[in-house]
Amino acid sequence: MMSHSPSLLAPGAASSSSETGHSECKVLKPPTSAVSPKLGELPDSFFTPTAEDLKAAQATLMARTQALTNAPLQLRATREAAEKAKKDRWPNTTIRVRFSDRTQLEKTFPSTEHIKSVYTFVHSSLRDDVKPVNFILYQSPPKREFRVSDPKIREMTLAELQLAPSSVLLVRFEDGSLNRSDVPAPLLPTLMAQAIDLPTPPSFGEDARAPWSTTPINTKTTPRKEKKVPKWLKLAQSECITSYHTN
């Protein structure tokens, strides 16, 4: 397997923590349970598009149609202006690097930085005995490897790599023993000592009946509830119908 040499990725890896940005990073502990907590039942209003949602969907569809129509006529200056607008909108990119035990290393970079800066930071965060081991950062699914040996990848900014405003990257070591889920993330002890719990997902209320509830269950046959359709699907169907009529 072709991989990157840490010595090429992180020159000066022995620099101080202030130089490598450790004071500005976070270490998130892996979830305590392999099973995600069950969220409460979503309210009916969540599945019903509002008038504002429909207007926004229609505006998005019209803008998309106009962009496709005018794409061949778009001048270079216009394209550059569009790229600049994206950079202005997301000046920073938050990267979370997830290890095999689901520990995550988080840091925010300027969106104009290159992927090599992420490699340098990760390498400087590893224990000294792991620093000589090659590793690759990638996304999955679909699998997308960010190899600094690839000139196209190396020369693109984080924004151009579509990693802004935030992305999760996975790490794979050349030494397979470091990729096992039961092996703790090989981060510096000083970083692991600062690890915090992973933020809990938002709750949608406690109206949903808990599986261990002692409330008697109604044994009578009741009509089957209508299956709720997600709001995004309703909006997509609305866009398809609108597009059909406009064509």
C-alpha cells in the first residue's frame, strides 16, 4: 500500500505545542456505547413543509435552473467571483480526524490552507513511538483518499477540496495493529488528558413513549398510522412536480 512518509508530511514535528496548534485543538472521547441513544419521536410539524420552506425550495429550483442555463455563458470573472464568495462565507474549516477507536481530534484551519497542514498537525499530535509510522487521511463512503503525493490534492485548498465548513476525516496507519477498534488512539498523553466527552445529540422532546414505560398497552386493534414523509422528501417531490410543469 502506497502511503506518505511522516518526515515529508510534518517537518519540524518536534516543535512546541504552541507551534503545532495543540492549544487550539480538542480531543473528543469515543462514545460510551456502540449503540446511539434512541431519540424521541419527531413532532408532526417536522414533516410538514411550511410556506417559507416551499418558497425557499422554489427559489432554489429556479436558481439551479438558471445556473445550468447560463453555465456555458459564464465568464471567468464570474466564476472567480463565485469562488471568492464561497471563501468569504466559510473563511475557516473545522476538521475532525477520527481514529479507529472513534476518538476524534478536532482543529479549525483557515479554508485557504492545504491538506498538508492537516497531516502536519495530526503527525505532531501522535505519540513519539507512532510518529515514524506512515498514515493516510481519507473519507468514506464513498472512499476518497487525500494523498499529498497527488499534485492535484496537494495544490488544492481545504475549500477547493470541498472540506469547508466542516468535515470528518478517517485515519489509516500502515501498521495494521494501530487500526484495530480496541486499540486506543495513539495520541500524546498531554492531549489525551484534555479529552472531553462527545457532545450529545439534540433532543426532540420527551413525548415519545420509552421502551420500558409501565403504561398499559392498549390491546385493541387500532388503525394503522399513516407513515410520515420527511420534509426534505416532500420538498424534493414538490421540486420535481414544479420542474415537470415548467418544462
